[in-house]
Amino acid sequence: MRLGELRGLITRHARPDVGTAIDDVLISRVERSTPSPSMSGTVLALIAQGAKRIALGDRVYEYGAGQYLVTSVDLPVTGHFVDTSPERPALGVGLILRPAAVAELLLEAAPGDLPPVGGGAPSGMAVSDAPAELVDAVVRLLRLLDQPRDRTVLAPLIKREILWRVITGEQGAVVRHLGLADSSLSHVARAVRWIREHYTQSFRVQDLAQLSGMSLSAFYRNFQAVTAMSPIQFQKQIRLQEARLLLTTDPHDVTGVSRHVGYDSPSQFSREYRRQFGAPPSQDARRRGSAHDTTPALP
């Protein structure tokens, strides 16, 4: 496995914004990491050095060098790299997963090339060991950062190869659901998008089930399978993450922020905030304001 070359490419090309000259390709170099909430995005993330721990609801995922994580729904997670330092930073590469690209490959696949996708929704997040073929393709993709003449033509081909390796691999079902317009995961993703866009509003779970085209029992079961949370818990996570972001710029207006994200009771907001982040809102905001761990990172 060519992790040594991959580490060299990431180290040479890592930028503070984790972006690269290749669309949808991210690289990350993290010297110091503390647990922080974020949205996962839909992404394939491969670790070249170090290890990361991610909490999603009541589930904990850990993956390290030579392993990859896939997320097929944009999920509220809390994660951090373990035992990082300037001498041994965490190094990773990510590829944003696009439903249209997944669907295109599924349409081109010959009958029998792919195992059938089950009816139930898989978890929206999964971890596996990276096969040598996948690591080789990722290395060839990052080499194109040093080959601008070849990048435009070859990068789309190698990205398709990487996606194919994942689709046909151990966690292929997680990604294949992303490209199926009528899959259970796509129905749950519709509800997830609605909650993210209307997180300040109250809602009835029955209405979300109807929006997703599912019965109430099927919707609740599939939503829990994908996100490890109930719809109400999911909304709470989004509200608290947004509040934490707002408090970094105005740590003294706890009441105003709580109302902005949809809480009617500032005391309830403070209780739930403390339970989630381990400190009252104003104290947590001051603590985070004095920290310097602001480098973006992969899921």
C-alpha cells in the first residue's frame, strides 16, 4: 500500500482551507485537534497518517491510517483527530460524493456487476480498510496536483475510478443508495435537508414522513438507521451547532442566540447546550474564543 507517497503528496499540497486545484478533492493536515461539532457532508475520507474519532448520535466511529470513512448524508457529528502534534500531524484526503456521479456509474454498470441494494436504509456513515487499488487511485489523483497539463483530462477519469472502487467495495451499499432516486436513504435525505433548511421551526414527525413518501413507522425506523437519531434529536443537534457558531461572534447575547435558533426558553437552551458541549453557553464561547484550533478538517 502506497501510504508513504500519499503522505508526501498531502504534506506538500495541504492548504489552510483544505481545498485543492481539483474540484471536489480535499486534503487536510492537522497538527492539533480538539472535539468539535460540524456537518459531515457527503464524502469519502481516507486517512494517510493519524487516527480520527467521530460521534454520531450514540454511535462512535474510529478510523486510522489505511482506512476510509464514507458518509452518504450530511450529518451533525462531533469529531477529533487523536494524538496529533506538529511532529506527527494527521493527514487525510477526501472526495465529495455527488449523487449524480453515483447514479451515472450505476446506470453504466453491467447487470450482475453490483450486488442488489436492500430495501432498508443503511447507516449514513461507515468505515472500512482501504484496498490497495483504492489507495493507488487516490495517489494517482493527487499526483495530478503536480501535473497541471494532465489534470483537466485525467482527474475526472480517476475520480470515477475511485468512486467505482468504493461502490463495488465493502461499504458500497452506503454509497449506492446515494445514487438511487427512490432508495430509502434518498427519502431520509429529503427530510434531513428540510430540517437543515427549517431548523428553527417546529414540525410534526408525521408531516416529515409524508414529505419523505413513507409511512410514519417506516420513516422513523429508516431515519434512525441513517442518522442514529430521531428527527427531533437531529433538529436539536443542528440548533445547538448553529448557536455555538453564533456565540463565537457574540458570546454575551445568549438569550438572543437561543431565540434565533428556535428556542422559546433560554433556560432550556442553556441546559441542553451545557449537556451537549460540557459548559454553559457564555463560558463555552469564551473558552473557544481563546483557543486556536480553527483549521478545517475532513470528517
